[in-house]
Amino acid sequence: MKICLVAHYAYGMISGSLQGHAGGVERQTSLMARWLASRGHKVSLVTWDEGQDEIVIIDGVRIIKMCSVNAGIPGLRFFYPRWISLNKALRKGNADLYYHNCAEYITGQIALWCRLTRKKFVYSVANDMECEPSLPEMRTFRERLLYRYGLRKADKIIVQTLKQQRMLMEGFGLSSEVFPMPCQMAVSNDYYPRQPLKRENLRVLWVGRIDRPKRLEWLLEVARELPEVAFDVVGKPTYPDDPYSRQVFDQAKSLQNVVMHGMISHNQISSMYARAFLLCCTSIYEGFPNTFIEAWSTGLPIVTTFDPDDIILSKQLGIYAKNTSELVKGINTLLQDYVLWQQISANARQYYLERHTVDQAMLRFEKLFENTLTGISGKE
């Protein structure tokens, strides 16, 4: 197959640099591109211009650059150079099927280009808010209009949870397929059951973008309540100069048990998982966090305010908490009951093996792409 994936910020992830944003979408899309190329498919990946050549080949994947994210005149750059360079990059991809993950106005631009050129388009939902009809995270009418167009014109829609599938059907009248996403840690997927550690050496890991929906301030409040526990924060602000980011960074500086690591390489993140005792999530909403899958691949329990399809509770993969007090209680529970920690760790590792290994997850994507191209259950 000839497949083109669009992930504007993925160049840093696939190239191994620390440039740009490196969230779950970028990690998953880069992993998918490499896997598909290793299977003999002709794979292209469209990204922003981050100083690379026009075409770069990495692990068999053709990286095609658009303009840079800041190119052009504000207000006008939506059309030129952004939309123009996107169309140019899509044409260079010369694919039969185009894939995009994460709700943006770009979703509609890709869908429109695919319809005009008679190509297939597969869209993958990244979080719950993309399935909410009001699209509360999209600030402009233009964004909402183009995203809705892209959603409705996609030949296939992939979601990560039954909740997202239900929301899409109820809110948009659109069918979708639930797929587990692939995950592979940079160092190893080997599982080594941790040995009991002294309380003063235990570390809690938090990974994500630093912005309001992630509620890092909740973790800082938990850290104040647990001064004997170390907290590692990995990630950078979505908007570095906004008041929220400055406020949480100032709060973190006052806490001796919190280390702000910023954006680090995937190899370093793997090491963070290896030395952590648990992963903590404080988000208001998510989709199906890639950090959860990464944690489970190493047998790491999760204490979280977000539970996709209630699997944390039903599968005993961690502890669900509604507020900071329950987060503190959940962390203390796992610190004090190592037998429970071991059981949850084993459950987490098994859940990963059953659903999220690269080959297991990607074989389903490959089959869906093949069926889309051959017209099996495809939309006109």
C-alpha cells in the first residue's frame, strides 16, 4: 500500500531530536509509520519544517516537510503558506490512503484534498472532546467547521474507547471502530517485577503537556501532602508564556520533592518509568493516554483522575481518584500495600500484552487500511 500519515509535530519524535511537541499522537504516529514501512508499504509522513531537508528518509519512511509553524503573516498564513504547503506535501506523498490523528482544522483540509483527488482518508480520534458535538476545545468557527467536515467525510473513523464510539454516534450520527493503539518503549518492553523499596526512595511520575486540562497543580498539591515522596514531572508547556504555565512553575520551585524535567528524549522517559513506583494522572479529560500504555508495558500501576471506559477499576490496573485527597489516599495505599502493588503491576503488564503490543495492534490497522482501499465497508 501507499500510505501518507499527517502529524505536523512528529519530526522531532521520528528523528530522535527534542524539537517540536512530542505527545502521544506524535509517538504513536511515528511508531505506526516505521512499522508500516518495515512491512514493505510505501510510507510518507508530513510534518512541519523544523530545519530538515525537503525530503528525509528515516527507517524507510519519507518525511515530507510543509512550511514552518511560524511562517507567514498572522491572519493570512492560514491560507498561505499553511494550507498551500499542506496540499503540496499531500501531493508529494503520492499515496492511495491518508491518515490523520487529532482534531484540527487540518482534518477538514486533508479530507477535502482526498475527495478532490479521489483518495481514501482515515481519521483517528485522540481524545473525548473530539467527539463532543460542541467541540469545546476549538476556539474558532473556522476550526469547528473544517473539523466537522473532515469527520463526516472520512472513509473510516477510529476511536480508542467505547465511550468515544457512543459519543460519535449520539452527537454526530457517525459509526466508528474501536482500536487499541500500539506502544513500544524506547529501551525495552521487558518486564521486571520491582522489589520493595524504602518509602524515602519511592518516586511518582507525571508525564504530559503542561496546560489547564492536565491540572498539574493537582499533582503539586499532592506533593505538598506527601513531602517524603519524590515527584518527577516530564513535559513542557503548550503555551510557555501564559499565566497558567508561569503559575505552576513558580509553585513547583517551592517544593523540594518535585523535579521539573522539561521535555526529554524517549529513552530518558523510558528510564523514568523504570525507576518510578507508579504513574499519576491528574487530567480533566483524555482519550486513551499513551502514557497509560507505556506505564502498563513496564508493569507500572496508575493513580488517576481519568479512567477510560472504567478499565482502571474493572481490570484493576490502578486506583481511580476524584480529587486531590483521593489521589493522596491512592498513592499511600500502593506505598503501604506492596502485595496489592504487585497484583496491579501483573494485571497492567498482562493488559498491555493482550492489547497494545506493536504487532498485535498494528496488524489491525494494516487490515483496516487494506479494507478501506478495497472498498470493504467504506463510505462513499
